[in-house]
Amino acid sequence: MDIRDIELIIQQQIEDILKEQGQEIAVEKSTVLYGTGGVLDSLMLMRLVVEVEEAIYEQTGHRLTLTSAQAFSVRRSPFASVGDFARFVWELFKAIEHE
């Protein structure tokens, strides 16, 4: 798995969540997830986190916890955009993969 695989997982999960809400948008790396201009509300963001954790586990057998204190203590939120979230997930994945 590489960062592009993670981006695709995130994009697909967002599109699925939004489709259930009657919204269809093209999700890109620069798509804002949460906050001003974001496509997700807080409940949809938490659902996205859980679904990304599950998708990565199903594809790799590695369990990630994406709602750690680290996620909320960084200067720029890892939930700002698809690209930011993918980089955050990728860094965590690389760390556990090498344990």
C-alpha cells in the first residue's frame, strides 16, 4: 500500500458518504474535508475516519487509530483536506508497518 492507495480509499469513502446524503461531487486531493468550506460535518468526518481505518485493516491486516491525541495536537489539522488526511494516514501506516 502506498499513499496513492490511501488517497483512493479516502476519496471513495467520502463519495459514498456524500452520495448517501444526496450529494455527488468530484472528490480530489485538494477537497476540504471539515471546517470552513468542508464537504463533511462532524458526524460524517467521524464516519470517514472509522471507514478508512476498516478499509486499511481489510486490505493490509494493520490496525490504525486515526483519532489519537497526535491527530488533534498538530499545528495543521490532518483533516483539512483529502491530501492532508492521506499524508497523516500514510505516516501512521509506515510507522506500524516497520514495527
